[in-house]
Amino acid sequence: MPYYQTISCQQAWQLIHSRYGCRILDVRDPAEFAEGHIHGAVNIPLHSVPRRAPALFPGRRQPLLVYCGSGARSLPAAQVLSVMGYARIYNLQGGLQYWPYELWQS
């Protein structure tokens, strides 16, 4: 059965800053990513996740936070990652539109 958990911005912040940490995946388009993203995020547009995720995220048991702008793209990405064998996927509820913390620009 596919596994992913939807978490709040506060829970995501705590996960990112926990002693275990997590990898962060932004599934928006590169232009959106450049406008502002969570510090440390890797950008893989949704359509490229199945092809690019294994090389960029080889540890399938490491916590992985997935987000987009509203949650519409991160949810399908979380589902795909789960089917690919990733075991600890966290989908950011509502996406960046509700993220109250600092964003980084590239």
C-alpha cells in the first residue's frame, strides 16, 4: 500500500529542523522555484519525478518532504514516490501558499 503523510507547515518546519532532518523536494516548474523556495530544496518538476528522483534521492528510507505551490502537484508526486518505494514521504499541506517561514531565491 502506498505511504505518504500530509503534514502542516509547522510540522514540516519541525521535521526540517529536527536532529534527523529530511530531504526536501519542490515539484514546481524551475521559474516558480527561482522566485522562492524552502532552503535546501531540490527542484524536480512533477513530470520528471519518476525519472530524476532515484539519482537525486537514492536513500528511499530517508524522510522526504514534498511540496508545490498549493498541494495540487505535491500530492501526485507523493503518490508516485510511494509507488517507487520511498517509505517516509511527507506532503506539505496547502503548499507554499501557506508557508509562513522565510523563502530562498535562486
